[in-house]
Amino acid sequence: MFTMNLYRPLWVVLALSVAGCSGGQDDASSTNNSSSLVVSSHSPSSEPASTPPMSSVSSSASSSITASTSGCQADIDRGKALYNAAGLNCTTCHGAPDGTNKTPGAGANPSIAIFDAPYGAIGAGKPSEGALDVYIEKHMSVYFGSNCTEGNATCGDDLAAYLYDTAGQNWCAQQGSQAPSSAASTSSAASSAAPDSPLHYVTVAAINTGGDNADGDGHIAFKADNSFTGGQVSDVSGGVTDIANTKDDILFFTERWGESQYELNLYNGTFDIEFGFIELVEEHTAGSRVFNVAIEGDIKLSNVDIVKAAGGTREALVKRVKNVKITDGKLNIDFKAVTHNPTVSYIKVQRIEWPGEQYDRLCASCHGGPNGEKRTELGDALVASRCTVCGDQKVLENYIGGTMPFKFPQACTGSCAKRIADYIHRKFAGYGDNPPVELPDFLDKGGDTNSCGAPNTEFNHLRRVASADYNRMVADLFKVTGNFTKGFSADQLVGNFFINTTRSAEPGQVEQYFAVAATVADEALKTLPKWMPCTDKTYACAKQGLETVGRRAFRRPLTNAEVNRFMASFTKVRQGAENLTIGFDRGIAVLVQSLLTAPQFLYYVETGEGSGQVVPLTQYELAARLALFLWRSLPDDTLLDLAKQGKLKTNQQIQAQATRMLKDARAKGAVMLFHREWMKVKNPDAGTNGYNQQVAAMVDFNRTVSAVTFADEGSYKALFEVDYGFLNVHTKALYKVQGDAIEAGANGYDKYALNPNRRAGLLARAPFLRSNDSPTVRGIFLREHVLCGVIPAPPPNAAEAIPEADDSLNPRDLFALHTTDPGCGGCHVLMDPLGFPFDHYDDEGHWRDRYPATAAVPGGFDIDISGNFLLTDVDGDFEGAKELQDKLASSNDVSQCYNYHWFEFAVGRKASTKDTCSLGKVNELAAAEGGSILDVMTSIVLSDSFRHRRTAP
Amino acid sequence: MKKHNIANNYSRRTVIKTLGITAAAPFIPVLNAEAAAGDGPKRLLIVTTPNGLGDGATPTKPGADYVNGSAFGALNKHKKDINIFRGIDFKAYNTNLYKVTNSHPALAPHLLTAAVTERANANEDANSQTAVYHSKGKSIDQVISQRLMANDATKTAMPFIYAGVKTGRGSFYHQVYSRAGASLYPQVNAQTLHSQIFDGSDASSGGDLALQRRLAERRSVIDNATAEINAVMRVLSNVDKQKMQDHLDAVRQLEQQLAFEESNTGGVACMPPTLKAEKGAQDERFQIDGENMMDMIVQGFACDRTRVATLMWSNSANGIKFTSKGLTEGHHSYTHSNIFSQAKKDARNKITQWYAERFDYLIKKMKSIPEAGGTMLDNTLIIWTCEHSNDRGEHDRRNIPYITAGSAGGAIKTGNFFDFSSNRRGHGDMYVTAAHAMGFTDINRFGIPEVSQGVLPGVLA
């Protein structure tokens, strides 16, 4: 028996019947394949074959190595056959074990896929229901028929074996080789001279004996007392508050005393058993209570004398029995008196992690799973078709031992490397008999013009207007001013950009469209002369107005059907009013609202021209994209007229329009918006410290970006080098600028030279530093959004891994503590050395010479601004933000990454490999034109991806 | 706000007039037939505050004789109306069922749904640190709202109010789910929320005639939008159709709301609360904004515009500086790095105090409104919680704070410290209990079923 299980609990069970469970068992070898492959072949002291626990057909399974191997594989094969048996079977409801083709639940249950997340997680368990095989026999038997019931041969076991194995747990290894350490020691001479890295243990059972569910140290959940016979319970939690020698006080408040036995359903293997003991009777002294603990029939702890060993009463004593072998699926523990009642306060059962678990802990965050799922660009998948060093197991083992995990090569050596290499070869696609998988290349964000051929582009999902753009759009249409979007829902994100393509509009947002349309309509009535083409209050004028402004709102002429529908409502509302003058206005108001709530206004509906997988946008759609990208608003009449005439076709025509549009003030707004969103710059909150400074710093940020782009016609380099700013009295104080302005500017913001060592480049200005206010966040931004690198997601227990620290440590040293674990540090080397160099700037962007004082260190700490680039084209060490930005400015990776972000912003989605040619051309063309930011923008509108549409994803 | 003669403007309507919070007392009692008939309607109000609480929120003695922790002094006077819970966990995390990054974006969607949280946004980089996480279940407020709206006897003009106090627009707000995978953003603009709740009673355009005309115009606009959506739907690719369908569904919901208002001439109109202007330091503005939102929720309840509301204070990982409590750093920084230093513990307790004072305001406000059988508080269940705790470490997923006030019409025993430390329960069970208190006793599991056991023992009256 085993307790680890992976099944999907079937709280909603659809009718399921499996014909297959009735057959195929007569010749089954038992589930007990524990005549361990490794132990019996390498270890002379190996036990004789054990007695199978459940079955009477043991003879075929026990004696030979080959028999045990084929036996366990036979279990799996039988399970697979059962699972997929002809007719109605497990797949009918559950689909494939990975959840594909599962039956959608008819009721509240969305699915009953067996390995549906999170149940597919290896080692996930649901102890309350017992083991998977038991569960199947208990709950599925009504569907299987009477042949797959508890105690009836191996139906449940076989299915469980198959499911475990499919889920990536090496079933045979678990059944056979139970002691990886001993396996390693017997084979290490042949494999590697490297010392074994420390072993990791996983907890498979934890019982708070005599007590209730409780949290142990290290986030181990102890279950309430169970699986015992005999003994009685004491609980001193009311009277005792502190137990010496432990952090797990709560476990020691209770005990089971008297002679007792525990029988835990586990599975065959080798385990360490840890016991927590305490003497709760204060009158007891050394010798008062002495007892033995037998495990699997052998006395493993003899003459336990807690007071003597712990040094007193109410002091914790922890004893660990290592390498207990279980061969009958159950762990049996007997507490026997020697001089007085035995006692126990907790029992914890651990085993060395399985290879799959080891792989998950050390490798999976970069390399993904056996079929390449969740792989990252850091290292790619380890399937045969992608991995260049994996083909030879020995080579792979040496590679792992010598270089892996990333930046922690000593963390998996010797038997660890061997186990993982073995695991990869047994489990991963393309090795041995495992079916191969082909995975696409990752997108090269710099693109590649060698891939160019017929126009190609990725699918654009339907895009809804962003609240960031709405005000500009209605201002362009109706010459109204005001902030109408205060109650709008948050825009969705594409990368760092607020672009609404990923999900449907929230109902509350749709309501807002109507409410705001009414507000705008009332405002638009006040500005009628500015946008209506005529002044008489007639039906004909209203229609003319609708057609004129409607063409801009819908980015194309209205159809007759649209005009007729809208004008009908105009007439109805007009005639319902007190008089025709009021009625005209109300009718216009309804027309305005109808335009602003129409999907043709709120969504970018694109169909393209002609048929095929990739089609050119219609002329009107292209005009709309140009205006959305370069102005973040609606096309003007010039663009719409050109579209009507079909004059947005050639590169020259489009380039001419882009050039014209970039001279419009709205282009400045778009460029500023791009940089604010890319750098995650947020507006300061009213009422915060230094609010006026921060507002002025935002003005500087916007103006500097604009000046670099338009006045200087600078490139991305200038963003990291620009050493002037537009400052007022507040920002002069913030940036410690004295002396005269270089140039007078508008609204009290003059142009000044800044200290190039402290404030050159946008990354050294307050808006970026305040919005990205910690070394981690700054480092992540640099890695992911300036270098377009990848940082795998932190492991689930990331926060728990952080050790308690004291304030006597330098913040950087403190932080370094939690990056010593290979599971954490391999990723942190990618971001921390890019974030800490900014530590001369506090979370509001003020310069500081030292880290602030703490209670322990009143003088504060020195700031260590040493940094390091890794996995870039400018690798190497540097000091501080200035050198960091200089390196960025010299990096081709950064140039391509910057252009990539413009591409996202322009096209409104992430790029895929279908955009490789376009990206390559953007980089090539922009460079050829001189590489300014304006060149980049113009290059993008000429690209295939900008001008085409894929008709289906 | 202009003063209106409600009675004249809305002569056909019954009027509930309550005053804004600034004027405490005089109350013109209810003319509303339903309220006069018997028990007031049951309401559910969820309040979330970010970044967990301090240890000063935990009482010292279990049961009815509990003694409030140091940060909860402001709530002493409401002791008999309040319950405090301990031993409630995000159990799915604890049992290792739920291998999701322990980050704010992943935790917030789990809070009110107790369901599996995963990256639901296919366009996000799988490994992006800012990836948007979504829940695969509905949140408790939405579940209850949908139940109430499905029944003519409990249906209201608005399905729910979801107010956000300075809630950010980044990836941290995902908390309320009307269906799996689709989070809602709260209404963060007090004026907008005001018109959403009280528009029917806003007589600024003058009288019933104006109201009738506005309704007629709205109907024209909604009918046009519906026609256009149906027309556009025909040219969309299949993958995009769902978005337009959802848009259409939302328009239909508005149409139903309009129909409700057109037909419900015996409904309620009420004096909207007066919004206070924000001024002062960041946390003062935060307070004023929050009070505006609470005023509107309470008044929305009083007018029976809805029976379910959620109030989201800011969002997880926010950096609001509580300078009125003498704090100099943002809230988030007090929950990271060496968090059990005395300075950080003290800071968290001061912030907890601050939120307790706001909770006090809310309770007082509800108590000031008499309803059949007592006050509005008696007919309401308020649940206050946070997306993580700071109990044993950063982002702790155990001992999630839960504080309730009110009894949902006597369904809940109040005045207790319920300590489940030795019988730990998943937070879904809190919502099962809430559902039972609201009358939906068929809901016996909430969220991930393995870690939901049912009603919390001893809490229901």
C-alpha cells in the first residue's frame, strides 16, 4: 500500500463503467516487486524476497531480477490496458491521464481529469481518502463491476501503477530500488569520483501522536493522531507553554503513552523514521521511564530514557532511525515498556526524494518536464530533439555533475547527477522507447531576415480601446476636454503595455461605456459648432453630422444599414421631446451615445482584404492601426481620404504618412506613453512624501523622453545616457542641481545639465526608481524588459526559503543569504547583480551615500554597488548605475529588445516566430536609417506584421 | 450636492431618507413595505485589506470572554457584534496540493474563491514575474449575488457593489470573480460609483418626466448597441466571438436593469450620501475615499439597491504610507525582510489599528440605521480578511485573518473568538458558513473540495 496519490477526487462522479477490470488478473504477478533490483544485485546482505502483502500469487514475482523488473512493468502495462479497455472505460470520463479529452463535468465540477492541476503534481496527496489504489477499488468499483474491489487482486494497483508512472514517477524504481544512497554507493566507483551532494528528504507521513492537526517547523503539516492501537493520550497544552530544545513546542504538548502500536499504510521502500519524545511527568527522573521501540519487528531504539537523554523533564528528545526497509507496504511500530509506560509525541516518516522530485527541485524551473512542457529559453527542454549533451547518459551525467544546476555545479554531483541523467533517459521524450517530440524554436526577439518569404504574421486577437486612449479619442471626435475614464476598469496587459486583448470586457466596464457616453454626449452638445459640419437643426444636418463624425469613430464610412438604424433612433427621440429644438439636441445626444457604445468604436474589428491565412489589412484598417500606434487615437480625415483612394499601399506612401503623423503633437503623447509603460512608471499618489517633487520628476521624464526622441532624434542609447533634464525648483532640489539653466523652457521647467555620474540616463531618475523601488524589482526589470531575458518563476515555497535574519547585517549580505540555495540562487544571479547597483537611490529616487541605520547598526551600512552582466553580449563586472547604463547603451541585445517592445506596442500583441522576418527587418531597416527612435517607429509600420493580418490563430 | 425636494420630485415613489455620516442622527424611518413587514433583507459585505494584519489583531482568550489584541482597541465597543477567527488557512497550499508561486498575484485570486489559481492569460510569458494569475472559481460575494439575483423575491436593481479604495490597475487587483478566470476590477471612482448606485434618485434633471426621458434615451442607445453587436458578431473570427458575446451579455444585463427600473415604480429612491472631498496626506486621502465608499455601500444597502457588496482597500503589495500613525515606509515593506523585528511588528500593528478604526466606522454606520428587528448591522454579515498573514513568516498562508461583524439576521453567533488552531480549517469553510448564514444551506463545500469540510462548527446560531 502507498499513501502518495495523484488521483482527482471524484466528488462529482459521472457514471463510468470499466469492462476491463474483470480480466487479465489471473496471471498477474503481485504488486510486490520489492525484490529490489539494485539491492539484490549489489548488496550481499540483501534480504530474501519478501512476502507480498495482498496477493496469493507471489511465486512468480519474488526471486529473479528480471522477473521483478518485468513484473513492475507488467503492472503498468496491465493498468494501461485496463484504463483504455474496449468499450466504456476510464477514459470515458477522465480522458487521457494528462487530462486531455476529459469529459466536461455536467454539474459544478469543471472536469474530472485525473491529473488536472493541481492534482497532477507529483507527490500531491489526499491522505484522508487513502491511497490511490484503495480509492479506485473503493469508489470506482461500482463502475468497474465487482471484480475491481478491495482485496480482489490487482486491478486498483495496476491502474495506480500506470497512473503514477504516466505522471512521471518512476514506478519501477520506487518498487525496486528503494535506497538511492546505497544504489549510489555501489555504483559510484564506476560512475564518478565526485562526492555525493547532500541528500534531500521528503516527508511522507507525520503524526502528532496524542494530538490534533498541527504545524511543524519547516512547514510540515502533522496530522492528528491516527493508525494506532493501544495507549492513552495526555495533553498539557493548557498548562505548559514552552518546551526546551525544540521549535515544535506544539507537537510536544501531547503524547500517546502506554504500550501502543502504529501501522501506517505506506509503500515499499526505505525510510527514515523520526520520533519526538518528551517526559511530561515532572516527578520523573532518569530511569523512571525506560522503553523500547521496535520497527518492522526489530527493536531499533532500545532502553529509551528520555529524562536521561534530554537532560530533564519537559525537554524535547528527537531520535531518528535511518534506513528502515518496508517490504509489505506497511510501517509497523511497537512501543514496549521496559520499566514504565512508553510515550511518543510525534512520528515523522521521511524518505530520500525520488529522481523525479529531485529533477523538479533542481532542474524543472529552467528545463521543464519530460515532454518539454514549461521549458524556458534558459537551457531549453531536455528532450532528445532539443538537448545536445543528453544523448549519451555518461556524458550527460558528467555534464550535470560538472555544471548543473546553473551557477551551483556542486549541488548535484555523484549519485545525484547519475540519478538525474538516468531519470532523463528513462522518462524524457526521444530516449529509448519514449516517443520523440518536436518543439519549436524559441522566438529570437531580434528577428531574422533569413526567414523572410511570403508575408507572415501572428494572429491579432480582437482589441478593445484602452482607457489610456479613450479620452484622446473622444477629444478628437467631439472637441470635448475632460477625464471621462475615472471609473473605468483596469486595462489588461500585453507585456508591460496596457492593451485590451486578453479577456472580455468586464460587465462593469460595459456599463461604464454607456454611462460615460451619456456624459460625453452632454459635453458634445456644448461643442456642436466645433464638430458638426452644419448648423441647422434638421434631420439632414443630423445625418450629415453622423456620417462625418461616424467615419472617424468607426475608422471607416458608416454603412447604409448603420446610418438607417441610428437615424431611426434620432427621429424617435426627437419626436418624443417637448419640441423639435430640444428634440434635435436629444437626438444628437443619442447619436453620440450610439457611436460611443457601438462595437465598431470600442473594438478594432479587422478582417483584412481577400482570403488566405495571411491577408493585407484593408486600407481603412491600416489607417486605424497607424493612428492607434502613432497617435493612440483615431485617424484624421487625411488618412481616411487616402484609405478611400487606396493610397496607403506602397512603402513610400505609408512612410510619408508616418513622417507626417510623427510631427503631430499626439505622437509625442504616444512616445511618452510607450516609455512610461515600458519602464512601469506610475503616477505618484497624492498626499505622499515629496509629491510635488515626484510630479515634477514625471514632467522631466516625459519632456526628456520627448526631447531625446524628437528634438535630438536620438536612439535607445540616449535613453541611458541623456544628461540633461527639464527641472523646476522641486526637481532641482531632488537632483541637487545648481547653477544656470542651459535653456529656458515652458511652465517653469527649464533645461539643466545634470550630474552625469549620478543622474544620467532615465534609469537614474526618480520616476523609474520610485516605480521600481527595490533591488529585486529593478533587477527583474533590467533582465526581462531591457535585456529581454528570462527569469523562471520562483518556486512555490520561495518566501518560506528566506531565512530569518537580523538587522546587524548589510542589506545586500542579508539578501544574499537566501540565494545560497540552488533552487533560488540560480535565478537570482540573473537579477540581483543588476538591481543592487542602483542602491544609491532610495525608493523615492533620492541619492543616499549609505544604507539607513538599524537598531543594531546606528551608523548604517556601506553600499555595495558592484554588479555583473551574465548571459548577455556585454557580460562582465561593473560598478553602479552609471556603468550599468553605459553597458546597456553599448549592447546590441538591448537595442533589439528595445525595438521588440516597440513592436509589441505597435502591433498590440507579443510576437511569435511568425513575426521573425518582420522583427529582423525592423532592426535592419532602423539601423540602416540611423537607428533613431523615430526610425524604429517608422520601420515597424512598414513591416509585414503591421500591415497584415492572420485570419485565424 | 444640490438639495432636492425628494418628495416632490419623486411623488410616486416611496422615500427612504437617511443622512450622510457627518450628520449622525435624525432618521426618517422606513416607508418601504418590505422592511416594515418583517425582518430586513440579509446582506453580505466582504472587506479586504492588503498585506495581512499584525499580531495585535489576535485576541488572547478563546470564546466569548476574548480579550482584543493591542491593535483592536477601536473594536472593543463592538465586541458583542464581532467574531474573530484563528486557525483558518489557505489549506490547499499547506497540503501541497497547490503548487503555485507564493506571490501576491497568485494569492489574491485565491482569497475569495478558495479555488485553484493559475496563470490564465495565454499571452503572458509563462515566467513573467508580473504574469496575471486567475482563479478557476467564483468568489463568495459573486456566488451569493448570483443566487439572490436568480430569485425574484431577493432580486435587486444592482447585482452587487464592488468598491475599491485606491485599488491599483496593475496585476494585483484580481480578487472578485463572477465566473472562472474573469476577475472584476472594483469601481475606484467614488463619483462614478455614486451615480451607479443612486442615479435613479438623482433628480438633477428634474422630476419624473426627465427620468422617463432619460430612460427612453437609454433604451434607444442600448437597442442600437445590441443591434450593432449582433451585426459585428457576424464578421468576427470564432476565437473573438466570445468577447463580443460577453459584451452582449453585459449589455443585456444593463437592459434588464433598465427594465427593472422602468417597471419598478414602487421601488425605492433615496437620498444619496454626500461625498467628502479628499485632502491631506496619502493615508488621510485613503481614509476619506474609504469612508465615501463605505457610506455608499451602507446607503446602497439601506435603499435596497443591492444586498451584496465587496470593499477592497487598495491592493496587495501596496506601499501606502500611514504617516498619521507615525510610519515612514510603505505598508508592503513592513511585511518583508526581517519581519519579526520589533520595529516591523509595531508598524504592522499600527497599520492594523488604522484599519480597525475604519472597520469601527463601518460598524457604527450600520448600527446607526434602524431596521426591523434592530439595526442594519444585525441583518448583515461583514467579513474582513486579507490575502495572506504575517503569522509565521512572509506571505504566510496560515492563520489568514478573518473578522466578522453582524449576524445576517441572527444566523451567526456573535461575540466570540473562534480558535481553530487545533482543528485547522480551510478558508473555504468560512464562505460555506457565510452561505449558510445567507440562507443557502445547500452549499457545503467552497473552492477546492479536498480542503473544504463544511460549515465551521459552533459559528451558526
